[in-house]
Amino acid sequence: MDALALKDLDRPPVAIFTQSATMGQMDKIGVAWPEAHYDADKMAKLGAAQAEVFGFEAVRAPFCLTVEIDSLKVTTVEQGRKDRTPMVKGHPFALEDEPNLMAPDEFLKSGRAAIVQEAIGKLKASHGAEYPVIAGNTGPFTLAGHCVSTENLVLYIMVDPDLVKKWVAAANVICKAYTQALADAGGDVVQMSEPSASTDLLSPDMFTEYAGNYMGDSLATIRGGIGVLHICGNTTDILNNMIAVGVKALSIEEKVVPEEGVKIVNKRAALIGNIGVVNPLLQGTPADCMAHAKRCAAAGFNVVAPGCGLSALIENDNLTALVKAIKG
């Protein structure tokens, strides 16, 4: 928490802010997907495994970006397997439809959204005295894309931008309520993932108008916790836009050159990352993982972390090496 507050420390902490579970952790603790997506006790136990198994310095739940759309009960979400997270199986609305989504109060008591809040409370009770509790959720542009398809959202920015804003605003009502509820449940940090707002899909100007302004309303206004914004891909060109959202910390991928990212952000927000989850964590060696972790620390990242959600197939030795590189 001191690192997120930009305090000077003898070393950066090492933690997983995005999807943290692997099959190695599941085997070690005897809890696995898909059951851990749907049971608060199992979710909390697996969410603590990054700390318990490898010595990372946080605990975190849940493990995917389908909780909100699943809890809204508007489409089918396939539950996944031990090695794969759940998947949205259809987009139930057209942009021309009215976004008659579930009321926020009802949503917070619904399905997996309620399970996650319960799991965060359990993590706070079991590990909150020693570790920050990170609660993950989904950003409004991505949630709107789950409703109407991201492809349609991006297309309609050119065709009828008001329809896009209508859907993102409707999704943001859910995101704002859920963000605060996660902090109220015990989350010291709420880490919002907004992968559909990456530069692969939105230009910097589009980002602010169609995603950033809404995240500023839902994530930056959080009370009793710290908001962390994660966006996938090469975010070099939108780092200033991400800061303008108003959050205290940014989580970024390895596609941003570490030294360049630190220079651009210039202590205006805490930086979390940015060790590649494919290379080196999935495909590299322990030595590769140590080298990448040390580079991030030397560059000036406030928290050394994987740059995105972990693949469940990452080997234990690579995660052990990552932690050892920072903690010794």
C-alpha cells in the first residue's frame, strides 16, 4: 500500500494484480477451477494461493472478466475448465435496443457478483492483516461489449456514437456500484480491467471519450480503497489518458518499454507490471523471469508484477523465480 502511495521503499513489492491462479497453485492447495468461480470459500482459498504458495505480497479474487455479464443474467457464460477461464457465449443486445439491465441493488445480490463480494470479505478476514486484498472487476467499455459485442461498439463509434455512449453509460451504472461494493466488502484495492479499450481498438481520443470518462466516474471515485486501472496491449500512447482517469495506479503490459513507461508516467501514478505473461512467464525459463523482474524493478516500477492475467499453464518454477528476483 505504501508503494501504491508512491512512498520510497528499500525495494518494490512483488504481487499479482490481475488474474492470479495457475494449475500449479490449484494442485498445491486442492482447489481448482471451475468450482472456485462459483464458491466463495474456494475462491478465497485460491485467491490467497499467490501468497501462500509463492510468497507474492497480495491476495486477489476473482479470476476472470465474466462475473458481471454472468450476474446480469442476459446471456450464457460457459463455466470453463481447470485450465481455462469462463467464456461469454453470446451478445444478447443490439445497440439500437434499450439497455434495460438489472438494477444495481439487485445486481449486487445476484449470482457471482454476490459470491465475489463474499470471497473478498473472507480474504480480508483471513489475510487482510498481512496482505492487501485486491478485488478485480471489469471496465464499462468491456462490459458494454459483452452486451452488444465489442466489434459493434467500435464500428458504431463511426456510425452512431450516441448509441455507443448510451450502452457504456448503462454498463457503467453497474460498474460503479460493483466497484464500491468490492471496496466495502474488504478490498483494499479494486483493480479494473478494461481490455477492450486498448490501443488495438481505440485511439487516444476515442479512449477518453468512450472509456476513460466513464472509468473516471466509476473507478476513480472509489471510497475506502485504491483504484487500479489495467489495460492490455501497448498503452504507451494512452498512459497520459489513463492517468487523466484519476486513478492512483496503472497496471501495464510488457509491450510498454519499462524505462519509457516510467519516464512518461513520471510519478503521477504508481506503476504496476510489466513482466510478460507469455514471454517469459509461460514460455521462458526461471532465469528469463528473474531478468525481466529485475529490469522492471531497476526501471522504477512501484510494484513488480505480471503485465496481465496469468495463464493457468505457467510453471511453478517461473513464478518462484519472479518472486526470488525481488525478495531475494
